[in-house]
Amino acid sequence: MLKNLYEEQRTALTQQELNAVMAAHERYLLRLSGGVRAKLSHAKLDGLNLANRDLTEADFAGASLVASNVSGSNLESASFYCADLRNCDLRSSRLPRADLRGASFNGARLGFALLDGADLRAATMMFSGPGGISIISRDKTKGGPAVDFSNCSLKGASFGNAKLEGANFSGALLQGATFKGARLTNVAFKGAVLTGVNLKDLGVPAEALEGCITDPTPLSPEEVDAMQERLVAHERWVETTGQEGVALVLDGADLRPLQDLFAGRTLTGMSARKTMAIGLDLSGAQLQAAKFDGADLRDVNFGNADLRGASLREARLVHAKFDRADLRRLALNNGKQIVPDLAGVEAAPGQFFGALTDDPLPV
């Protein structure tokens, strides 16, 4: 006899027992003595604290994590197959390539989480026990608040046949995500990045896509060459302290078709106010005193870039990377200093942990 186990009996763990499992798992990842992979399938972890832990490849299949705190944890390639994540705090967690098929997300908070390549399709789990064969169905929502995917990174995620009524994808990065067969009634995609997404698969009214970012217009080879010349002219302007060349002004431009042109370049003092630069590679670039006010810089790579004295006022920086970026004050020859301006930016504090700073950032 089959029975629905949405509220199935699970083995409850205490916080102390869970801490021991997580510690052993972290030793397992480091290949240390006493390490054991966390196998928490069908465990009851409701309300427990799993925050800021390394749980890569842990097994939570069929587990219940209702209202648990998993924020900031690394869950890369972990299995949450048919897990119950209702009201779970997953903010700023990392779930790339995680198996989330059939997981229940109602009321879950995933703001600023990274789910690139995660599988969120509908699924059903079947297993045998003392009472016979049992089934966990996660094919339909069970009421309650909808899942909040706002500002998540969901690049390449699979939503095939998923049922996420009322889901909030506002501001999410959904490049290359697939939605074939998904049922997305009453959803919001406001300001989401939908490049490489088949919009017909979404089946949502136009108002649900307000402010969404879609595929850029390709540039001709001549336009790319012209930009190359402008970059060289700007580098000459910097080298000669303005005596030769021309300062680079890109205000309001869509730079997405120029992904490979900016990394490692000397772009000191450039103006890129209100540019569209989602996913741009600016790693290793010289960006001292550059102006990015109001720019859309989501998912930009600023790794190893010199941003001393740069202005990023009210820029969108969700999931931008600042590993080893220099965000200190810029000292001028006249003895004055320019302080980096990050007032009003849209970002999570954890994005700046690897950056060099003089002062606490207003994030």
C-alpha cells in the first residue's frame, strides 16, 4: 500500500548530534582521520543550526529542515532530493550543482544564495520500510508562503516541470536556466537576468517580466574594433596624464557583448555611469577613481582589480566578486585622498570578505 509521506516519520537529531555529524563531515572533506561523509537522509533537523558550515556533497535526501538555519553554508553538489525546506533560511548559501529535485521550498529564504547548475525539477521519492512501500510526493505545493529566490544566482539551473506558484525571482541571475514544462503561476521576475532563457517556456504575462534583462544585441566586428581603439586611446591618456589620447566615457552603454576586452586593462578614471555590465570580466583591471555610479554590475568579476577611490554609488553588485580587489583610499600627489564610494549599493556583506579595505564598507 502506498502512502503519502509529506509529513513522514523521520529520525530526529539534537543540535549536539548534528554538530558531531557536521564536524566529522568537514574532517572527511579534508581527508583527516575520523572523517565521515554526512548521511542525513530522512533525518529530522527542523529548527537546527547548520549555518556557515562546509557541507559539500552531504546527503539530505528526504530530510526535513523546516525553519532550520543553513545560511552562509557551502552545500555544493549536496543532495536535497525530496527534502522539506519550508521556511528554511538559505540566505547567502552556496548550492552549485546541488540536487534539489522535488524539494519543498515554500517560505524558504534564498536571498543572495548561489544555485548555479542546481537541479530544481519536480520529483517523487519511493522507499521501503516496516510499513511497506512509501512515497514522498513533492510534485505540488502545499500552501503557505511561496519560495523567495530574489537576488539568487541560478545560472544554468534546471526548473523542468517544477511547480512554484507565487515564486519570487526578482533580481535573480538566471542566465541559461531552463523552465520547460514548469508551472509558474503568479510568479515575479522583476529585474531578473534572463539571457539565454527561452521566454516562451515561462508562460507568464508580460507584466511579470517588468525590467528583466534579456539577450544583448550582438556587435559587428567593426564595432568591436572601434572599442579596442577607444581602450588603447584611454590607456594612452592615462600614461601621458591627459596630454595625449582620449578619456574613456561609456555612460549608459551595454557592455555585455564586450566580455573579453576589459580584463587586465588600464582603465583609471574611466566613466561608466549607468552602464549595463552584467557578468563582465574586470579582473586585474586598473580602475582607480573610475565612476560606476548607478551601473548594473551584477556578477561582475573584480578579482585582483585596483578600485582605490572608485565610485560605485547605488550600483547593483549582487554576486559581484571582489576577491583580492583593492578598495582602499586613493592617495593623490597633492596629499589628498579619495575614499571609495559604495553608498547605496545593492550587495551582500560577504561579497567583500576577500577585498582590501581601509574603512568598514557601508554594506
